[in-house]
Amino acid sequence: MKKLLSWFLATALIFTASPLFAAGTFGLVGNPGCAMFFPTTVNYTIPATGWYRVSAMGAGGSGGTIFTTTTGGAASGGGGGAFTELETYYVSGDVLTITVATGGASASSSISGTGVAGNAGSGATTVVCAARSVSLSAGAGGAGQFVTASTTTATGGAGGTASGGSINSPGGAGGNAYHYTNGAEASGGGGAGGPYGTGGAGGAISGQSSGLLIGTGGGSIDGFAGGASTANSAIYTGGAGTGSAGTVNAVTAGKNILGIAVVSSADGINRTTASGTAFDNLFDPFRALTGGGSAGNQTAALCVVAGPGAGCGATSATASAGNLCDSIGGGSGGGALGAAMRSAGAIFGGGSGGAASTATGPAASGVGGNGLVTVQRIY
């Protein structure tokens, strides 16, 4: 159980993406306060001398795609971005050079039999302060892949790596996706690394029979993996939660930090939204991510249901171009369908799932999650 849970329950705050993501919106100049959020590249001048916690999350990679009406194929998920953090004594006037990476772009396969690999995130998210010899780097997740040959595996994108902090956590790998004749298989994206260690891997697909449509869920920020698929049956698995992995060979999603099978956070509030994402708390926000994952086999309207920090489940419906896995750090699920298919993208840090279609194209993966930096004066 997280050390800050009792404190969090008493002080939880709702955070939505816009307009509160403007750099410097939060944080008190002279005293400890809420974290300030930096979603874009900027130079930030320290306003007051003191100790600050600086946290950086890397960008996620996008999943691979495959559309084919003949042999079928498999597409793997993108890797999650890394995480690094350091508490440092800064002097008023010190300048932090903040560079925020963007997630891997969507990949699309529109010609039958011609798959397209996903895209890695665009470099590393970095924070540099020459005056204090600080150099933080949170690397991006790698690209998902595709295969069309029977009994072969599309390897998931590698998780990003981190350096420079007192905490350096790799991102979770995208799930591997095994292909058997005439099937369509798509694995979930990896979760971002976090304060508690390596991000969770996307759900793996292995040992399936021919002709099946299979998708798996994304990993969570707390190291739990999306649900795997190994049995000889069609399956869409759930995403991981911040308290447990997505259940193997079931549509049940991972639980939240309290062990409850709901997407709500530990305080019982459901912070998922249709247009953005939500932090549980603005004080040390990356540690206060406590939501549960979403179940698999979602419709397009229900792809946006994972709680903060959790992974999204696989989908068997065509997600719209703007449909995102509404979770900070969680990977999105893979999507497999006998029709045109677009898997959901990630918001911050997580990798997107792969996309596979056997009947009509195109098949398109979602975008990888962008990087993010927070700066908080702690005392």
C-alpha cells in the first residue's frame, strides 16, 4: 500500500487537462505547494530558493498495424516512456531547461498484406540545470511491430530508459503478439515507468488457434501487466490497474490500489473523462495515481474508461480517431476486428496498443502518450 494513501484520501483534488496544464499554473512562489505541470518544452526560472522535486516522464511508442484479407496477421503494442525524479536544492534565478517529448505517431495499414510498424516516441523528456549539475533524462518507448507469417511473433516495443535521478524507472514493454493462420491479434501498450519502478508490460498473446480475433490490455504505471491471452479461444483482455494485473484469459480488468475491481480511484471518485485525463492529487502527483483498469471487449464509446495510472482494455470495436485511453501513464489496449480498426491512443507516457484487421482496412494504431514534467517546491 502506498505510504501516502491515508494523506491522499484526505486531500484528494480533481485535476483536468485544460486549462490547468499551462506551465506554472500551480505552485506557490515562496512556500511548498502544488506541483507545476509542464506538458511542452520551456525554460523555467526557479522563483524562490529551496528544495524542489522534479519529475520527468518519457513519451510512449505507438503500436504496429496489420490489415490483410488473406493470411491474417499480428500487431504488437508500443513501449511505455521511462520516469526519472530528483530532489535538489535550487537557488532563486536558477534556470531549468525542460524538453518534453511527444508520443509516437499513429501507424496505418491500408493495403492488404502490407503492415506498418509503429513509431517510437520523439526522443527523451529532459530537465537540465547547469548551475546545479542536474541532467535528467526519461527516454521514449519503442515502436510496436507486425507479422503476417503463421506461428511468428510481433515483438512489443521496448520501454524507455532513464538516467540522472535518484529514481530511474524504465517504461514497460509493449506486449508480444503471436500470430496463427488467418487470425488477427493485437497486443496492448506498455505502461510508463513511475516512482515505484518499471511500468507494466502490455498483455502478451501466445499459443492461439487459427482464425481468431484477439486483443489484450495495456500495462499500468505501477508495474502490473495487461491481461495475457494464451488459451485457444477468442479473447479481449482487460487493462492492468494500479493494484493488480489484468486477468489472464478474461475480460476482467486489474483492480485499483485498494484491491477493488472498479476504475474509480482509492477515494471512490471516478476521474475518467471523455475529453482529457485526471490526476488524483496535485501534491506529488505521480505517487497519487490509484485507479483501476478497464475491462476488455469495449465498444468505441467505452474505450475511455481506465482510472488514473491504469491500463485500458482491448477493444473489438472501431475506436474513433480522437478516442484515447484516459489514463496518466497507463498503456492502451490492442484492437482486433474483422472490419476497419483503430485502437485507442494513450495520453501521457503510456504506449498505444497494436491494431489488426482481416476484412476491411485500414487498421490504425493510436498515438503514444506524450511526455510530462512536474516541478514542486517541497520545503
